[in-house]
Amino acid sequence: MYSKQFETNRNYNSSRVIVEGGIDMLDEQEINKIRKVIEQEFPNDIALQQIHIARKIIAREAEMKGLKYLDYIKILTKDIKTIQ
């Protein structure tokens, strides 16, 4: 019972975070590839999986925009500060 619930929550949460985060640059297929690789690297730790999935997605977005990872993060945080 726990593993089924865990599996369902894991898939739901991953998809939900991606949708709410407004990630429109990557298609669902590419995100699923990232997720599968990370799940194999960290099979028993969902927290690490989510952190690394997010990092990989951000790194991929930065690459698609022709920016370095840290430069892209600075732009994202600057936008967040402007909104607040």
C-alpha cells in the first residue's frame, strides 16, 4: 500500500511542480527522460530526485537560451525579486 501511494504521489508531484513552475521550453518527453535518468541515479531518495530533476531542467533551459547555468539562475532570481 505505501509503495503504491508513494509511486502515485511521486509522479503527481513531479508533474505538478513542472506545470506550476511554468516550464514551457521543455516538452514532456524530454522532462520524462530527465526524470528516468535521475530516478536510476537516486532510486530510494525522492528528495534528491526532485532536486536533481529541477537542476537538470534549469540547466537544460539555460543551455537552450545560450546562457551559463549560474547566469540563468541570476536572471530567474532577478525576475522573482522584481515581482515581489
